[in-house]
Amino acid sequence: MKTAHQVRRALTNRTTTAMTLIRNGRSLVGWKRSQRTPLPIGDRMPVIFCTWRRLERLQRTLEQLAAQDFPVQALIWNNSPDRARVDAAIRYSGIPVTVHHSQRNIGGFGRFYLAREAAEQGHDRVVFIDDDQDFGPGTMTNLIRAHRPNSLSGWWAFGFRSAAYSSKFRTAPGETASLTGTGGMVADTAVFRDPRLLRCPRRYWFAEDIWLSYVAGHLRGYHLFRSPADFEFDESAEDKYAQYHVLGGTKCRFLRYLVRQGWNPVLPAADGLELTNPGPATNPDDENAASTIL
């Protein structure tokens, strides 16, 4: 029998998830998914990341990129309304920096728009990082060295033992994964020119790592695996705005939804386990969300 504490926690989690789904949907009302963001992109390797609340970290991130032993450029999708502060932080950067100031906060999905522009301008691979990560001068080299065509590889790479999101486990460097996080990733850019990538159900838009892994791995046949490159999180950047505080329940529901669309995220090496039935849809609208722009 569940204790009162367990019941309260379950209700809190459900309420948080429901509010997150509603907020995600509302934030994209009127957003033109197919819009282009034409920006001048040079020949160096594009390293793409988003800014929002951690603007105090921006200069440090650019300094770490400038220290790389591999020539890179920074492409920034700015979700923050404080444009002047972003522009001030990049003014004296030691590497080329291009910023797109978004009219609204669309989360990490903004990276995909910049990656598409990089693909249109001839780049066959791009790197994604997060703004709360620290990394050494050889990190970009290690990411690129392990890259293969038609693949996503990253520091955050996971397999699943069942259709439950809680069953995920981190794979070892070089091992196949089902889910690759967008913080510390190198990606073949062909996927960003695929129109299906922009058809993410609106309520799940901010769980873009799951959607990218689904489109790339399941729909396009990319190989997903863990990169040997290493990153660290800046613990001083931990704040209440960290996405995992509110997206945990959303990701659980999103994975179940995608399983119902035919995705099997369970790795063959996961102790011989097979996909379990994720259960009935929690929302009747979910069944058509992948093929309909909501």
C-alpha cells in the first residue's frame, strides 16, 4: 500500500508534468516551424548551443571554445530577452561567433535551426554543447575523431532495458545507444534537412533530445553511440531553471508515446530483454501527434 508521502509525490509529479505539457504547447502558438534563420557561417567546425538564463556562463564557454586545439566557430541560439548582455559577452571572443536572437524561448530545439543552416551552407557535421558544461582543449578533437557519417555520437548516451524511461542506462564509450543527449554531441547534418524533424508534437517540443534520437535513429537509420570525448558540468551553474527539474515526467510520457509509434529503444544487448507494452495512451490526441503539426 502506498504511503501518504508516496501519493503526494505522485500527484505532484503528475501535476508538474501536466503543467509542463500545457506550457510547452502554449509557448509555440503561432511559431512557424519551417522558418529559416539565414546566418553567415564560416568554414570552421560549427559548435552550436543555446543561451537563456545562464548568461554569466557565456564568456567562459566561449573562452573554452577558443582554447580548443581544433579550429571552431560558435553559433548561438539566444532564447534570452537580454540581447545587450549577450552581445557584450561575445564582443571580444577569440573565435568567430554568430548569434541568432530568437523572438521567443523555444528551448534547445533552436540548435536544430542553426544546424540546418550549417547543413545548407555545406557543413556535413556539427557539434552541440550545453551552456553549463566545462571541457578541455582536446574535447572537440575527440568528438570529431570518433564521428562517423550517418550517426549521432555524444557524451550523454543511453540505452533502455524496457519502454520505461526510468530503465535507461548509460552506455560505455563506443557502444551503441538509443538516446543521445544534445549536450556534448556531434551529428551528421543530413537529419536537420529532414522535414520530419520539425514535426515534433508541440507538447513534447522541449524534450528535443528524445525527438532527435527518434528521427535520426528510427526514421533515418542513423547509428547512435557514446563518444569517448569527456565533459563536466559546472556545479556552480546549477539552478532552478535546469530543464530536468520539470521535464522528467514529460520525457517518460514522450518515450511511451514514441514506442506506440513503432520505436523500439531497447538495445539488443540489454540482458536479452524485450520491449514491454507501454500501456494505453494517456491522451487520445497523442495517437496522431507525430503526423500532425499541433
